[in-house]
Amino acid sequence: MVARAPRKRMYRTMQGRMVDIEKLRTANESVQAVGNMNVNARGDVLGPGGTIVNTKENVIKKYYEQPKGMVSDTPRSKPMPAPKAEPVKTVQKMTPIAAKPAPKKVIAPQPPKVESKPAPKVESTPIQRTEKKGIDAALDGLE
């Protein structure tokens, strides 16, 4: 049986172009990644000017040296003070307060009513029509 060559990850874009993602990834390994973590695309920690301060391998090794939940062998420089117990406060019962009488409703005085007279009739004048000109005159007879 013959071993096959490793398959390349080729993707087709919406415009029909073929893109090799692995080739793009390796070409841009040293470019600073977008964000506020100060790392390049590979994962190396970058310092001022884009210089590599800590490589990805060192970061991973440091992470796995001491697993989470494991107690370190070195004691702290100052022991933590014990939390102080606060004295228990006694709660006094509330005595009921006498209910206040409901406020009286005040009715505002109403203004006197004024009888209104009907408006005088105005004779309407006929609207004078102006002669139609241009396209309005041409379209007047058509329907």
C-alpha cells in the first residue's frame, strides 16, 4: 500500500478563488496579532518595537509546570491575618406607628361658563380659474 501525501487545506472563496490557509498562516507568523494581548500570530509574547520577549513554547511550559489547584512548596513572606469576627448585633422590634388620616381632597374652583355666539357667515367668492398652459392644456381633453 502506498502512503498518500498530506492533504493541503484549500478553501474556495465566494468569488471562486482557491486559498491555501496553511500557507497564509506560515507567511504571517511574525505579524503582530490584532488585540490587546501583545502577541504575534504564532503566539509569542512581544515587547516594545515588536521584539519577541517570550516564545510560545516557554509560555506553554510555564503554564504546565504548576497545575491549577496544586499548593506551592514555598511559604508566603507574611502570613495572612485571621479574619476578625464582628460582634453580633441585636435587632430591636419595631413598634407600630399610628396611621395618619388620609388627606382631604380639595376641589379646585371651576371657571364660569361663557356662552359662545355662532360665527357670522362669510359669503364665498367663486375661485377664478386661470387658463391652462403647456402640457396641462394638452392633457386636458385626454382621459
